[in-house]
Amino acid sequence: MSGFVGVLVSDQWLQSQFTQVELRGLKSKFLSTKRETSHVMVGDLPPLMGKLKGLNQVVTEQEIADILAESYPDTTHELDFEAFLRVYLDLQEKAATKLGGAKNSSSFLKATTTTLLHTINESEKESYVVHINNYLGEDPFLKKYLPLDPTTNELFNLITDGVLLCKLINVAVPGTIDERAINTKEVLNPWERNENHTLCLNSAKAIGCTVVNIGTQDLVEARPHLVLGLISQIIKIQLLADLNLKKTPQLMELVDDSKDVEELMSLAPEKMLLKWMNFHLKKAGYKKPITNFSSDLKDGEAYAYLLNALAPEHSSSATLEIKDPGERAKRVIEQAEKLDCKRFLNPKDIVEGSPNLNLAFVAQIFQHRNGLSADNENLTLSQMMPDDIQDSREERAFRLWINSLGIVTYVNNLFEDVRNGWVLLEVLDKVSPGSVNWKQATKPPIKMPFRKVENCNQVIEVGKQLNFSLVNVAGNDIVQGNKKLIVAYLWQLMRFNILQLLKNLRFHSQGKEISDSDILNWANNKVKDSGRSSQIESFKDKNLSSGIFFLQLLSAVQPRVVSWKLVTKGETDEEKKMNATYIISVARKLGCSVFLLPEDIMEVNQKMILTLTASIMYWSLQQPAGSSEQAESVAEASEVSADDAASQNGEDRSSVAESMSNLAVDDAASDITIGE
């Protein structure tokens, strides 16, 4: 169970005006003011409100004071949090009037505040609903709810229990979620719904979605702009899955010589799609390069040329002779449907330049007819692939971890994207704020090679200040793309982040530093205290491959989260795979942000094993006293199987502190060697 982190407001209408991210921010500012003066009065609001979104640089503090005086002539009048929110909404409405008062239309939803309007594209919503109907219509659980009517808001009603989004993630990247971990009862209690949403968000991060501004409460309330934004990302990942050299080596045809291969490998999937489109358009005689999926495609000409080149049997030059853009767009869609492309957009979407739907449409065309050579002599597949499977798995884990941090730059190809040093500087500044001297850093695009070296030299220097092991490592090694050294550096960076997070929970360890061996001892003690006998000697203990220890650990920190009737003995490879897959989904369902794969557990990859254990520990130490008992009582009231909770015991915070205070602090005990 992952406890509710949402800010709840008694007035449901008032609650609906804000996202959870915004409510938490406003609550923090309200409480900060209250701590300083012991109460929040009307007279305190002008300087506070003047800094908030929608009011900053729109109205002055004096104007805010004048507006407040109309409703609250007494500046000493004390306000509670809900009154504070209502004042904020009123001020934003006044600010909107001052700016000219944007009028609502059917394509807008008042989701955040009365003046911050979130665009809800009805065409996008309808396209996503059709996509969901197509891919999940036969799902054993969802088929009784599908198909959804694209013209209604049925989608948002179905979203609230969390099942649909979890299933959609598995459509995008099969096997991401062990569906045995999804709560799929007819009626879910609040804890179970929250678990599904937590599983969804952590799994979305694990496939590359950006979810830093979305909370579980936002999904429980099905906030349309946030829900559609997440669905859009998931579908985009599904549609662009083949836009890389590993899945489609024929993309090598897009470059003229081997010197361009490096650039091709570093392209984001959507950039690769544009490059593919321009490749065919150039050959077809289309003069204008396409730089986006919006304005450049509005007249439909590029689509006509593309389909004529890829599928001449279904196309005609007559399409180009059509003068009306809407009619031409209609003809283009009809031609694409002959290639079995699903209808992701309508003619109006092309004419209006809908970027998301145009991207989806082009991706559909690519999937059904990419027009590339069957084999390619420029570069063999073995040259393009990572050195080995281990490299590929670690690249994936570190890339997803970096993207989950919420830094500005999105990493598509780890080994290529870190070579200019900028991404690593962003990560360093995120995990160790203030450690980077930005005045000495150069932001991409970087034309001068020595600037890349300077960035990477600072990366190495900051690493040394953080006590990383970097003997005989120079910035130029990163610039040159030395995979072994990049992985070694990133592992130390990830480990540092994990230990810092645990260190910040100092009250549990009574001021002691937390080391790898502390994490190991905590896990063993936790399992032992729950009445289980499993123990491990290190993070590379081969007994971990069965998965039993981790399932016992997860059950120890939250008794009801593991369904033991689903657990195998972990003796054969198939049983180990089932347990490992279940472990990862249960950990994410609990609230752990982990990026390992089942194979990492089966093969006992000690780096990934450490991150998994530490993530479980971090979650456990954040839980308030009695949270396990509370969750279990709710679960029992909802007729949760007694088998799932058998022989499990809760543990209060005092016992956690006691167990932490007795931990050893010898780093060597973990038997972890960086770069091993």
C-alpha cells in the first residue's frame, strides 16, 4: 500500500479546481506563512499572492490589496486554507479580466484554476479512445467496459480504478507490469485504487514517460488534461517503438556514410521519424524539408508525396491537384487506410496541424510501409548494437533513472547523449544541489569540441568531490564514449543518490551515515523480524535468483502487498522469471521507483539488486507508525483473502529506529566493486 499523499479539501468543487501538485505547493506556502505569524490574515496575502502563478507580473500587491478590501475590509480577518484557495481563485479571475478575459470554449477545461485553462483536444481524446478500444477491447477484465464512446467522457470514469492505464502500459511495452499485481476486483477500496495508480505511475516512468507533475490523487480524480497527457505519452512510446537501429536496422539507409551513424544513433524517435519522412520526400521530388508534425503538414502535400512514393498502387498524383486542403487531407487518409493504418486523425486534424495526431499518423505509415531496403551493407547489425546484453540492460536502467529525475534534458540514447557532459552536469546538480559551477559549463548545441571536454572535466571533478572512485579517468573518456567508464560513473552517481536519500532519513539511524552494508543488514533484519528464515550474505548471493527473499522482504514491510498463492518455489528458470516479474511490479505497486528487469534478479546483478533493496528500504522508512495495520484493516473490510496476510506482522517506527541504530557502517561489507 502506498499511503495517500494528496491534499484533500472538504469542498469537492474547490478541490476540482487544482491539481495535486498545485495543492501541495499552495498548502506549503500557506503553512509557511502560518508558521511565521501563527495565523494567516487578509493583510498577509498581497505579498504572498503577488508571487503566485497567474498573478505574478499581472497584478501589483496594491491592486491585490484593493481587490481583497472589497470582500474583507478587516485586514486582521483570519483565513483557513480553503478560504485561502477561494481568495486565490477570485484574484485569478480578476487578473484574467484585466488581461482581456479569455473566454471558455468546448476545447478548454477549467482544470487548474478559473483562469489557468488546460487545452483538451477533443480529436486527440477521441483518437486515444479508439486506440484503447482497438488494443484492449478483448482484454478479459476490460472487455465488459469496452468499447468506450469516443464522444463522451466515459474514458475518465473508467480511469479512476487504475486498471486501464496499467493495461495500456503493457500494450506499449509488453511485460512491463505483471498483471497478477493489478487489483482487478469489481469494486476496489481506496487503498487498492491507490496501489493501482502507484503501480501505473512507477511503471510509466520505467518505460520512459515523464510523470514528475502527476500524482496518484490526480489519477483517482481523473483530471482530464493530466490523464490525456499520460495516455498520449504511453501511446507515443508504443507507436515509436521501432524507430531505432536495434529494431529497424534498415534505418541505416537514411545516412550517406559511416560518419553520420553516430548522429543517427543519438536521434530521438520522433526526430528519426522526421528524418525517415524527409528521406522519402526528397527522393519523391518534394522540395520543402519537414521540420515538425504541425504547420509543415497542414496542406497535406507532404502526405500525398510520401504515400505516392511508398504505396503507388494505392495512390494517385491526382491527390496533389486537389486545391482544397480539407479534401486533400481526406484523400490522404483514405489512401493510408488501404495500408491498414488505423484512423488516428481526421482531415480537420491535418488542416489544423495537430502535432500529436500527425506524429501518430506518420508512425502508423512507417509501421506498415517504411520503404527501406530489406538488407543494408553500410553497417552490420552487430556493429550497431551495444557491446553485450548487459550493456544494453544497464544503459536502459540508467537512462530511465536519469529521465525520472525531472531534469530539463530528456535522454534518448545514454552513451551518445552524455558525451557532451551537459546531461551529467544536470544530474549532478539534481542529486547534489550546488555542486556544479554553471558559469564554467557550456549548454548544447556545442560546436567546439574543447567545450565538451570542459563540461566532462567538471563532471569528473565534481565526482571526485563526492568521493567517487575515478582513478585514471579523465573528461575526454566520456567525450570519446567509453561505455565501461560511463557505466561505472553512472553507477556511482546512482548509488550516491540512493544513499543520500536514505541519509536524509537520519532520524531512523540516529545520525549515522548509511552504507551498502546497512541496507543489507536492514533487509535481513526486516525479514527475520517478520518470522521468516531467509537471509542473504551479500547483494550477489546466488540464492537471490529465486526471488523468495525479496518477496518475503516486501511482505515484511507491507503484509498485504504480496499474494503468496501467486509465488512459485523459484527452482526452475521459468519459476524464477515469474517471481522476478512479480517482485518488480509489487515493488512499484508499493511505491518504489525501480528500473531493473526480471533478468537482473534472476542473474543476481548486484548493482540492480542493491538499488531494489534500497528502494524498498527507503519506502519502508518513510511510512508513519501504524500504516500497515491501517491498510490491513481496510483490506480485511474489503474481503481481502486471509491467505495473503497470513503470518505477516506490522512494525512501528520505534522498532525501525532501533533496528537502524544497531547497524554496522563498514562499506566493504557489501562486497560491491565499482565497474565490476
